[in-house]
Amino acid sequence: MTMHTPHRTTPSGAPARPVGVRLEPGEQILWQGRPEASALRRHLLKGRWLAAYFAVLLGWKLTLIVALRGLHPQEMFDMAVLLGQGAALMGILAYLAWALARSTTYTVTTLRVVIRHGIALQGTVDIPLRAIRSVAVRMHGDGTGDVALAVRDGGGVGYSKLWPHVRGLSPSAPVPMLRGLRDAAILGTRLARRLDGPAPAMSGQDIRPEAAPHATAA
């Protein structure tokens, strides 16, 4: 799943048909997009760790069976059950990551950051730009990244309303996070510049995150 705006855009990069956002008078959308399902599966749901766990468990069980009892029909059946359980869990994780990505829309406007998410029941979290203290970008080895928004005094945003689009496990000081973005470094830089003053044009130019004083490594 590639990172893109989930709708047709104008030549300037602003969405032609905003998704899930009702704009205030004079408010404009600067960027809108969705996370990548593969990134959510790897980094949020820890899919690789779980796959490695089942591989080690399967190998350990196979070694014990061969060393102590040998491969008999019952042992082969037990191995098949364990393998099936692992495959079922990975399938569930893949579906959950796909559903999370499909049901999530991140929007950056001239006034706020909007996180719209929810698989069964859609909810919206509005974070005013004036409430954002700093922006941090964390890049992953697969080229995707997360953009964390440190807000002043919690920004009036609850942990349960944000999850899983939140960093850390502290309910008292939730940090909203835009997860699994292909262009996280560019978006983080533009958000940081927006905090300092007028935002640059939303083009496809590759801007390094360290170029902005508010953009830091997560």
C-alpha cells in the first residue's frame, strides 16, 4: 500500500475533495494521507517479532520431538496445529493492519491536525497547531516513519481516544503520533516550519527533517 493522498489533488498539492474533515471559514487543507498497512503490521503490531517467536517455538518443539521421541503421527499433528496457529495469528495481524490503515485519515490544515480513525466506529481528534509544542520524526529501515506531536498540557486529548495513534504508554501525557507514513520526514519538517511561521508550499520537494529547528529525531 503506497502512501498517497486518498483523493484527487489540485496541482498545488491541496486536496480537491477533502475526506472526513469539515473546514472552518478560511481554513485550508495542506496535506492529507493514510498510513501504510505494512508499516503498521511491522512496527505497531510487531508482526516480525511474533513471526520470529513462532519460528523459534516451532524449531524448539521439532528439535525436542526428534531428539526424544521421533516423528510419529501424533507429533506431526501437534506440529501442524502449532504451525496453523501461527499462520492464523499472522493473518489476523495482517487484516488488522489493513483495517487500521484503511479506516485512518491524517489531515493537516492551516489551523490544526486532524486524526480520523476507528474500524467499527469512526472518531475524530482535533489538535490545534497552537497547542503543538514540537514535532519529532522517527524513521524506520523500510523507509516509512512516524511523526510525533508534543502538545502543551496534553492538548485536551485523551489517550484512549488517540490509541493506537499515540506514542508511549503514559495515559497522563499522551503524545499524538501519525504512524506509518512514507513521507514522514517531509511532513515533519513542514509541520515544524508551520510552528515557526508561514508554511512553505506543499510540493514534492524532498526536505530534510533536520533543516527545521522544531523537527527532532523521535
